[in-house]
Amino acid sequence: MKDVPRDPYTLFSVRGKVAVITGATGAFGAVAARTLAGAGAKLVLAAGKTDELAQISEACKELGAEVETVNRRPNTEPDCSAIIGSAVKRFGGVDILVVASGMNDVSANIDMSPERFARVMEANVTGSFLMSQAAGRQMIAQNRGGKVVLMSSVRGLLGHPGGYSAYCCSKSAVDGITKALGCEWAKHGITVNAIAPTVFRSALTAWMFAEDEKGTTVRNGMLARIPTGRLGEPADLSGPLLFLISPASDFYTGHILYADGGYTAG
């Protein structure tokens, strides 16, 4: 029987684990990188922006983490294999995968070209599929389990009137990958879950937090739908992530965890 440990905080320990984070220079990727660095994990950070990748790498090293950087996005199977290969070469394996890479392209549906739609699907869906596949192959071969966390959104569950048809579609597909792999890989001791936030503070959403007319109008409209009465902060994603990548979530797989202040409950 697996009883409650004498020190329950050990359930959340990832010290010494090897974690791969794609999209490490983005809003959620940077939160993931800093969270894992502070928790004592060894990091492989992948992104396409060289300067920003160097900056987040240095920030994680200042927190005491060992860091390997890979200047690649998970666009193709060779890219994903190379990212995982870097983790194996530097640290001997992979224990955690966080897929934080992705994109949005806001457009009225009737104006969106097939090419623009395909780019959103490739970044959010194909990238999640291929990166999970590469990590899953390595984790299964290692035979010591693993943790996979994908990046979804409340828009995987809910529609949006402002031109999000491609994005909503892509995040619904990410939810499907999460559930399918959660079932498929459970026998290998690999859990697969997703975090689905609403709007949280980042460089891309800073205007929504501003006290000008545009920011106030949009923010108030959002707050009318969020029971907690505020938008998300980076720390609101750090806690759920630590749960999903640690032994505390060993019995949880195929879940979509909504980090939304109750937005999807109302």
C-alpha cells in the first residue's frame, strides 16, 4: 500500500530530474523553466529565439540549475528527436516534458486562408504530437516512467467570438492528444496531462493589465466571467505545473487542468 509519506512535501520533489521544455522563451515556457530550476531539476531548454533563450538559461542557472539549450522549435520529427537527443547526451535521459511552444493567429473565419489555419495547427497540434512522441519513445525505452505536460487553453473547451476558430480547434486537438496518450502510456508509468489557462500576465497580454481605456474595457469584460475576480499571474501556473510533473500526480493522467479562476465553471 502506498501510504501518505511522513513528509508530504516529498511528493512534490523533482530534484535531479531531467526536464525538457519547448517554447522556453514564451510566457508559459519561461514560467516552467524558472519553476523547474527553483525545484532542482536539470533543464534542457528549447526555443527558436537565440538571444531570449540565452537570457532564460542564465536566469535558471542563477537559481542553481544545470542547463542545456537547444536552438530549435518542435516543427519536425528530426527537430524533436534532436531536442530529446540533447537531453540524453547531456544528462543521460528524460523524466519530464513540458510542451510550451505554440501560436495563435486571430482572424475572422471567413478571412482565414488554409495556409494560416495550417500554421496554427502545425504549431499547436503537430508540435505537441511530435514532441510527445519523441519523449515517449525515450521514456518507454528507459522503463522508469515519466511526466508529460502539454499546453492547452480554456479555448479548447469554449468558443470565442473574436476570430479564434483556428486556435480553439487546435487546443481542442491538444486536449484529445492529452487524453489519448494518458490512456495509451499509463501502462508505462507515464502520465500525460495539460494545463489550460485563461488570460494571465505576460508580455503579450500586458495591455490588458494597463489602466488605459482599451485595457480597462477588455479586462472588465473578462473579469465579469471570472469568479475569483482577477486575471491570472505567472505563479498561478507554477503550482499546477509542479503538481503535474511530480510524484504527487502519479494517479492523475489524461486530465485538462483549467487554471482559470473558475472561468469554465460558470
